[in-house]
Amino acid sequence: MEPTNNMTLDQVQQQVDVWIKNHGVRYFNELTNMAILTEEVGELARIMARRYGEQSEKESDKNKDLGDEMADVLWVLICLANQTGINLTDAFQKNMDKKTQRDGQRHKQNPKL
């Protein structure tokens, strides 16, 4: 499957699965992938804290690609979804429905915002 700018989540999940089978031999186990996800989120957090937060950015971090770091997080999350049988399109839509029902007016009524 060739990457495009208009891929669905289903297509992205399928592309990751094909890549794993063709290049990665197999998925790491779920707990290993959870640890990797945590590591990748930490790398993203480091860049965000230094580039957009109050910490100064280290020279070694200045050339880090924020989009690439986000894609690393997404990659591992997709691996976890694939290996646990989660359809991210369905899960995302259910989550959006939940947020809309629960929080549809909450943020508009928040004087802090």
C-alpha cells in the first residue's frame, strides 16, 4: 500500500501491519510495545517542554523533527491497536461521541477559557 495524504485510520493500521510482516518479522509483545510507547511519548515531551515550554532547548534537540517524534508515538500506538484487535476508526468515533455527549458545553461554560 502506497502512502498518501488521504489515508484512513484503517489504511494506516493495514500499512503498519504489512510493514511489520514484511520488514519487522513480528510485533514486539504488548508489554514491550507499551514500554516503547512510553519512551516515545517521553521523547516527544522533552522536545515540547524545551521548544514550547519554559526549559531551554539543548543544542542536541534543536534539529529534532517534531512531526517525526509524533509519528513514532502514532506508530507504536497503531502496533498496539493491531495486536490487541482494536479498530482505531471505531474507537476514535466512539470516543468523539463520548466527548461530545459529556463535554459538549462544558468548555464553553468554563470561565477560565
